[in-house]
Amino acid sequence: MTDEQAVNEYNVMDDDTFRTMVHDFYVENYPDELRFSPHRMHWDEIGDWYLILSKKGWLTPAWPAEYGGMGLDANKLLIFMDVGESYGVGRTPDMGITMVGPLLIQHGSQEQKDHYLPKILAGEYIWCQGYSEPGSGSDLASLQTSAVRDGDNYIVNGHKTWTTLAMDANMIFMLVRTNKDGKKQEGITFLLIPLDTPGITVRPIINLAMHDEFAEVFFDDVKVPVVNVVGGENNGWTIAKALLGHERIFIGSPKFAILAMSRLKSMAKSVSLFDDPLFVERYTRLQLDIEDLFASYKRFVEVLKRGGSIGPEVSMLKIWNTETQQRVTELMMEAASENGGIQDGIETGDGLVRPAGEVIASRPTTIYGGSNEVQRNILAKAVLRLPT
Amino acid sequence: MEDISLQSRIDVLSEQQVLIQDSAVAFIAQDEELKKTRDNRFVQPGFDQQTWKEMAELGWLGFLIPEQYGGIGLGFDDLHTVLIQLGKGLVPAPFVATAVIAASVLVNGDNEAVKKDRLPALVAGEWKPALAWQEARGSMCVKAEQVKVVDGKLSGRKIFVPDAGGADDFIVSAASAEGTELYLVNKDAAGLSIDYEQRVDGGFYGQLSFDRVAVGDKVAGIALAEQVLAAALDTGRVAASVELLGVMTRALEITVDYTAQRVQFDKPIGSFQALQHKMVDLFILSEISRSVVLQTIGLFDSQTSAEGRAAAASQVKARCSDAALQITKSAIQLHGGIGYTDEANIGLYLKKAMYLASWLGNASAHRARYAELTL
């Protein structure tokens, strides 16, 4: 069976066969030492896995088959995700897969699709995101990094920050200011830039997990061809909002909460926590928070699968998912007693569990992608239509 | 009142579901001020007989009853649109207890003559059975122990029988020497006495005491009775959860509406971020509940094992009970002083939620059962 034929067969497979197939593939191909990695892995650690998935045709499960994706329906996508999380498969530098790719499929020109999508699939282009700036966090539209037109090029100057895995990327997609007059949202352009362009400097930032996961990126008279604009000059805010939509459905997916829960379960088994009725009550509450999120996530994914679009209401998934994940890690820490305060993990027989590390690693989830407070503002205004 | 639920934004209803929903929306619109709900509070039988007749005329009482017994034999898929509206409108009628739970016991029992004779009368609204199964507070056990049947005579006590005052007959589970059986018992049978407990929502629970009461027709024998009961109660838990979804949805609508109107410090209080974030959290709870409801009714309409149904029923009852209580309690807070008056309708939603959340196992009990079934 070639992978090309398989593309159309996944959705008609019965669930158990599909689950077993995916699981077996992970067991055979995913490196043992990378299971349940406590940190977001760099390309030198997880790059080979990216290429294995690429070769298998499994890199982009949610992309339509016509663009080289698996074209999974909502149900199969959830199984795919669930199997990966349960096995502890690490996240690749996936901004091309989850963000730029879907965005180009929706808003890119034919030339852009033809150029960029195959290179994402082949692992030739690894992406990072240039949105936030030191002075523009929640108020993203106030961003100041400028792109000034000079013939067929822009000259870009400015400073981006919180750029995840910038050290591993060779491409950045970013928002730049192309007009300083009028409404701040209307002077923003969406731009794709190769990171080896002269004038770009990347400086890693050490986060609370003592890991250089994100970075600052400086732009000093960087020359970028005008053809690298997606969606037209000064239309960047619309495009960014569409992309934030993609990001939010991704952040809203239950995978992180499921992963945290599976670590809690391993730990609970290894130290006999299930004998404690108080623990069981708290564990079950969280389990149901996740099961119920799962039901909600499927409901939203069905909309996408019907060809509909998801609006601001998707913020509810991000809020529920990230806050549940944090509560799971907090129970993990509490149940670990003194181990809740040490760097190292607890050996469970099913890999190490690091309660303190999990608590720390889950902190940014309620901050990035639009803080949960901003998400609540969006829901209050756009869904509940509360007065201002 | 504006619909703020995500149903119209992201869910797809079939043409038939839309028709049924429209008629249910029109039905509750007749009593938007909740006059009937108020008039029937704290007076026997605790619900409105006229409303029951109208529901029969609309065909709703036969939703889950097959056509061969006079029903319309549709699934939860269609029924849930009605149940949501019954919750939104605080409709004073024992729909879940009678048209869902008692109906399910009769349909799944093995007495063909009883089905042919009684079910068409239930569908027509002319006969109301009530299920008497529970023997201990907080129990979900379907095995009869305390109420015994010896030589065709029942003795013992059943508790928490909803709306017993309006019932014509009871379906009673009883322990024979061989095991649990289900019998019809006439409300006026000699030796049966009923004590009533007033519920916070204005309805009543009955406590049934049997002193050598002659049984009527057998509804299910030992081979089936416990399994029939378990299935009916889990179906009832799902239905009560859907009604709770309606209760919480309308309570939130009323509250959002109120905070947009109520002016303090020269601004609508709904413009304050502290209140907005609180209402957003309530909204999320209501939509999480709706997602679980939609998933569960799909599961109940398809082939699923009894254990799978039980776990799903516990999942949805736990979520909807918790969410409805949290939303209605917060709704009182967001209304301020007026929310604590009997005059304001928002309090009626809290009390309905308190009844439905406690009935058939509350959230903690269902989380515990879910843990037992899945851990």
C-alpha cells in the first residue's frame, strides 16, 4: 500500500484498526529516549522525527489530502492526537504545520501555495512567529516594527519577542507596520521572511523552565521582497485574526491536558494514590473536565469539517483547556508532597514524571496566544454582546 | 430574549428537529411570565394538569414510545429540543418522571398485555404512572431489598417518588424470593399510604408506605427487572440533564440581559470587566454542558452497552448538575438584592436547578459512579 492510496483510506478504517496502526508506527519509529520530553525540543533533538513523519505522509494530519495532508475527519484526528499523547510523542517545530500552512491554504496566492507548502512538508522550511513586541503584548495591534516600501522591496526595522524556537527556524512569518496613519489595525501587513536575510539577529531567552525555548528577533534594515506579503498590504490584521483562529483551535485541542492527565495517572498508579478516596474524587473531577472538553472540541472540529468557519467562540476552548491543564499539574504537585519542590522527577515504571516541571511548564499556556483575560474580553463582547 | 447559546452559531439541526424545536419554543412562549409555574407551586399535585393535556396533544408524551403502542418512537435526537425548552420555560409538568422514566420501564418490560393496554393511555395524557424504585437516600441501587413481595402482597417503603400526587398508578420494584420484580400498583390500593415532601421548586416527592398491598400486573420479572430499571434511570438522568441545560441557558440569558439594562455608577453594570469575566465563565460552563449533552444523546440513540450508557449518563448528569447550580447561584449574585426576592423569576431557576441536580444522583454521586465504571 503506498501512502498516496492510504490517504483516502484512513477515514473509512474502523477506529480500533486506525488506533493500532498509529500506535504501532510510534512504537517502531519514535525514539524511546524522547518520550514524554519535559521541554519543547529543538530541531537537533526532534528534527529526525519531523522527517520520519514527513516521509510517512503523517506530518500534517489536519491538512486536506490535496495539499499533501492526511485529510483526517474530526474523529480520526482526535484518535491520532490521543495515541500520540498517550505514547508521549514530542511536539515538532510545528508552526509551519499548524499555522502557516493552514493560513496559506486559505489566504495564500497559488504561487505561494506552490512554493511554501511542499517545503513545509519536506522539512526544508521551519517556521517561527513574529507577532509580539516588547511594547505590544495583549495590545498586539499597537505593534511598531516597520516595513517601508523601497521599489520591489520593504525595508524592515524593529524588534520581535517571545518567538518560540526562533533558533531552529529558517523562516519567520510576522506582522509589520506599513502605515502609521489612521486606525492602528488598518496599517498592518503579513510578511514572510527568510531568517538568513542580512540584518536579522536572534537572541535566545531563558524561560522559567530554564530552557531556551523562545527568543528575541531584531531587524536592522532588512530587505524583503514585496512578493512575500500574504493577503495584500495593510490587510495583515485580518489575516492575523484568521491565523489566531487556527492557533486557538490548536491551543483549544485537548492534547496538552490529556498529556498532563496521563502523567498524573502514571504517577498515581506508581505511588498508590488511587487508594485515597479524596484523590480519586479530585482526579475524576479533572478527568471529566477533560472528557467534557473533548466533547466540545469535537463539536467545534465538526464545524471545520463541514466547511464552516469558527468565530470568536473558540476562545472558550482555549480557556477551558489551559486552565484544566494547570489544575492537573497542580494536583500532581500536591500529590507528590516534597517532590513538588524539586527539579527531578519521580520514576513511575512508565517514564519519569516531573510534578514541579509540569507546574512550571504549564504557566505560559494561559498567557500565550492571547492571554485568557483577553479571551474573556473577546467572548464578553463578541458572543455575549455585553455593553462597553 | 436573545439566544446567546452557540447552537445557532455552530450546531446543525435537521428539518425535523427545527420543526419540533419551533413548536416547543412557541409552547413555552405562552407562559413567558411563568405565571403557571408560580400558580402550581406548593399546591398538590405540584404541576399543571392542563399543561399535561396540551403536551399530550402535541404528541410529546409518546416521544420514546414505539408506534405500535401509540407513540411516535423518535429518539433523544428529536426529544432533546423539547427538553431544553421545558427547562427554559420551567414548565410545571413531570415530563421526565412520567414520559421518559416510567414510559421506558413499561416499554422495556416483558408484559405485552400491559404495554398494549396502558401505553396508548399514557401517550394520550389520560393515565400517569410514576416509578417507585428508591429505598435509601443517595442510593442508585436498582436491586429491591427493603420492599418485599410475598404471596402477591407488597410491604415496605419507597422514597423520593416525584409528583406522586398526580399519578394514577405506581410502578414498584420489589424483592421476591427469587429477585427483583416490577409491579403496577394502584394509587388507591388498600394498605398504601403516601406522605408528601415539599420540594424547593414547588413540586412534591411522595413517600410510599406499603402494608400488605395487593399488586396489580407484573411489568417485568426477575430476568429483566433490574436491567430495565437501570436503563430507565440512566435514560432519565440524561433527560434531566437536558432539562438542566435549558434551566441554566435561560438563567444566563436573563442575567446577561439584566446586567445590560441595570445602570449603576452611570453605566450598565454588564460593562464592568469583573462581571463580564464572571458571565463568560458561566457561558463556558453552559456550552461545555451542551457539548456533553449532544454527545450523550447521540450515544443513547445508537447501540451502546449498558455500562457505556451508565458512564455516559453519569458524565452528563455530573456536568449539568454542577453547571446549572453554579450558573443559577451566580445569577442571583449578579442580580443583587432583587435576585433574593421571590418576586424576581431568576430565583425560580435556582430552585428548579436544586431539585433536578439533586434528583437521581447529584454531581458527586455521579462522579463517584463514573470513577467506579472507568478507573
